[in-house]
Amino acid sequence: MADKRVQAGKKETGSVPAPLRKRVIEWARHAWRPMGTVVAIGLALLLTWHVINGNHGLSIWQQKRAEDRELQKEIRDIQRENAQLRQQIERLKSDPGAIEHEAREKLHYAKPGEVIYTLPAQPQPAAATGK
């Protein structure tokens, strides 16, 4: 009889009662699919957020595309300017009229008998006082 009490005491103090254990096991058997679905949806949402807002996400990609478009436009403008300057260099190498025009404009050279009038710089307009 004492043996049975010791064994019964061990069961009650060291482990979960059998009916509760069965309920937990049944609950786990029925709940693992919905829990797995919730975890999968959570991971999918986390992945979606990372794709959109992560270090290499869509928002950064769109910013880089806009920056690329601006830089491409700047490159085209500089190439166009370089082409114009090359044409001007070729004209200055071969066309005496272009050389004369440049000398007159930049260096204020004049032919004998010509008078050059230089106008003073335009004064800055006074700021409105607001009275």
C-alpha cells in the first residue's frame, strides 16, 4: 500500500496529469496547421516589407533610377557642350573671320579708325523697402 502511495505521489508531483496531457496533445495535433499558416503569412509579410523597404528594395531602386535619369541628362548636356566647343575650336583654327570676331568680343580689339564704347555695368536694383 505504501508502495502505491509513493508511486502515486511521484506521478502527481513530477508530471502532468494524464487527462491534461491528452488535451494538450490533441490541441497540438489540431493547432499545428493554423499556427504554421500564421507563421508562413508572417514570414511572407516580413519578406514583402523587406523587398519594398530594404537596403536594395523597390523604393531605393526607384530613387536610383531617378538619379540615373538626371545623370544621363547631365551627360548629354555636357557632351552637347563639348561638341559645340570642338566646333568653335575648329572654326578658330581655320576661319580668320571667327578669330577676328573672338578678338573683338573678348579682347575688345578694334580696327584702325574704330571707336569702342564700353557701357558701365548695370546697377543692381534697390531692394523694395516694403513701406
